[in-house]
Amino acid sequence: MEFRGSVVSFERAVEKKLLRAQIVSVEQLLALNERELRSLPGIGPTTVTHIVSALKEAGLALAADPYAAYECARHSDVARDAELRAYFLCNSCREAYAHLAFGDRSPEWVSREQVEGYCGHCNELRGVRLTQWFLCGTCDRVVRSIGRGLVSAKYVESVWADTFRGASGLSLRETDPVELRPRGQRSDVDRVAIADFVADYVSGEAALGIELKSGRSALAGGGVGSPMSQFQLDTTDCDDITAAAVALKVPIFLVHAQVIGRAHAPRERYVGVGLWFARPWDMLQHLESVRRRPRETRDAAYFKTAMFRPFVEFPAYMKGRFCADLESIHRDGFPILYQR
């Protein structure tokens, strides 16, 4: 037995466990990785932690595990489902991914060949290269959704301009732009609920806010394809709408943008094809249920889609019912959006 007097000093209990597992020397121990060590009888996670700590103090480490989980570039921690995820990106968006979303982590691989195509982030027709990072499934979905979110925001601004054509006296500004950021940078504790857009009067006073949600599906009265049967909204999003409305002292309207992809090899471009709005006063009466999203830890409110109307009807609503709705907020407060 060669642990005594070696460069590594183990607690007596740890040493006994190693000996019972027929590990009799530091050299034999260093040939193992953490996974192999945990598989030995009598050696659990706590013992492995003590061993790793003692080895570290001596400037040593267990062997690398060739089958270890990869580290997700976005939240900088190992994840069993982390794998190489591929994106076609222009040069500027590739740098933005690395610096703003992945903590200055360079791509694992970038294609030498540059082709003309729509960038997966900015949605502009540019020279793009296939680029790969290790990402878990959740972060991959979030990162891919940001490009669609950018298109959604531009689409709202375009439809607003076409719908009102300057006749409303309202100017629309984006107040919560879609941004690349590392996972967990904005926590639920320190975040401030604000609307995605605010429409201001000529005086500069806020008139209303917009909470934008986007997806591939249409709603009744427009868009492309069959309309969705239910509309899902996280209860945290509902709470944020209410908090933003209270802070602004104006109504916040839920707006859904249908954004679809159109093939343009080697990838696709995003196109906005439909826009709808829902009055907050209509949401509770169209609530069907509140339940946990499948395979997630978040609760969502499920609404009948009848609460939405095509956005082309929004100017008529502003000229007609909006003033009465605004008075009701001043009198009764912002309406309840859901109940558990």
C-alpha cells in the first residue's frame, strides 16, 4: 500500500474505501476518471469529492472521462444533452454570439467556405458560414428563437406604420428589444417588467403598451395556414404584463405575430405574415385552464383564441372603445388576466 508517505494525503476513512475497492496506489487512482471511480463499491459522490480535493491540493487530477457530458457554451456548465449545434451566421452575428451570448467563447468550428444566404440571427442576405458551439437543448432553442424575435419586432413596427399611416398621433417605440445574453443574466429577482413596445402621444405621454409574442401558427382572420386552437402564455408573462401596466398606468395589449420560415438554401429567411391583438379585458373570460407545460417546470395559462382580433381592426378600436377602456383602468385598475 503506497498512500502513506505519498504526495497525496487522504483521510483515513477515504483511504480505507480505496483499499477495499482494491485501489492501492496513487498511480492506480490517477488512471481512473470520476465516472469510473463512482462505479466502484463503497465510493459515492461525497468520497469522490474528497478525493478530487486531495488530489488538487497535491497538484494532481483524475483522468479525463472520454464520455463526459459537454459544457454548454451559454450557461457554462456541463449538460447531458449538450451537443454541437450548427448555425449559419454572418461575421458580425458570429462575433455577437461569441461575446454577448457565450461569454467570449469562440466557436468549436467555423466552415472555411462562405456562401450567400440569410443569416440565422439578423435575417439579412449576406455571406454566411456554418458555425458550431456546444449547447444544451434549452439554450439551442432560445438562441434560435432570437432571430425570429428580431423579425417579429420589425414586423410589428412595419404593420403599425402601414395601419395607422401617421393618422393616429401615436408614435411606437421598442422598449424591451430582443437581445443576445448569457443564460441567467437577468434573474427573476432583479428583472423589471416592461412592455416590449410603448405607443406615445405627441406630448410624449404613454398611451398604451404592447407585449409581443410570436410563433409559426396563425390565428383566425388572417395569416397563413390553419389557425391554432389554443393560445398558451406563461403565467409569469401574464404577471409581467400586469406589472408593466401598473407601472405605466396604461393598458398593455397582447399581440401575436405569425412568423414563418421560407426556404432559401442553405437555410431559410423569416417572414411576418399575420398580426393580431387581444384586449386585456377579454383574456380572463377566454381562459380555459392553468396548468404545467409539458416537459417543463413552468405554468401556463391556456386561452381560447377568440380573444384575438386581426390587428387591422386596431385603429377602429382606438377611435371607439379605447377611451372607455382607459377610464376603466383609472377607475378599477388593470384587469385580472388569469386565475388558477
